[in-house]
Amino acid sequence: MIYAITFRIDHVGDYDARYDSFVKAITAQAEGIGGWWAEPTSFYLLRSSNTAVELADTIVAASKFDALRDLLVVIHISGVKGHAVRGAYADKDVLTLLAERSK
């Protein structure tokens, strides 16, 4: 399964440590050689056999992600169109738009 992952780490306090741990947690979830791509800022495309929810939960648990300040969006872009959103965000339209992918 292929996933698009985008995130925002809030620029306060221990930003560098949280960012580095988060990137490490994401790339650890990629399966196989050439299993991920990350040229745009804060965007990853990767292969994983986990669901979107499992992938999001594993990345959050393996990093210094702060759900009160940071944001993670995992979108399943192949096969079943699952998605998961974790952390702080104000614009709830993301949930409406992602839900429409399942129709």
C-alpha cells in the first residue's frame, strides 16, 4: 500500500529534536528498497503494509510528536482509501475532503 504523509512540527522549544525524531519514525516505517520519497518539505510518500491508522499511531509513538502542537496526516492513496489525522489543527475541512475519497 502506498501512503502520502504530510506533517507540521510547531516551531517552539525542542523543535529540532521533535522534527528529527519524527522523520526517523516515518522513514523507519517504509518497506523495501526505495520505499520512501521526501523531496518536498514535510511530505513523504512511502510503502507500508499497515493501515493509515496503524501507520499514524506507530509514527506518533516512535517520535517526540506533541499532539497539542504538531500535526500529522496520513493518506492511503492506493486501494482502499483510508486516512488518519493526528494532532492540532483548526481547519476541519481536511476531514470532509478526505472522507469524500471513500465514496
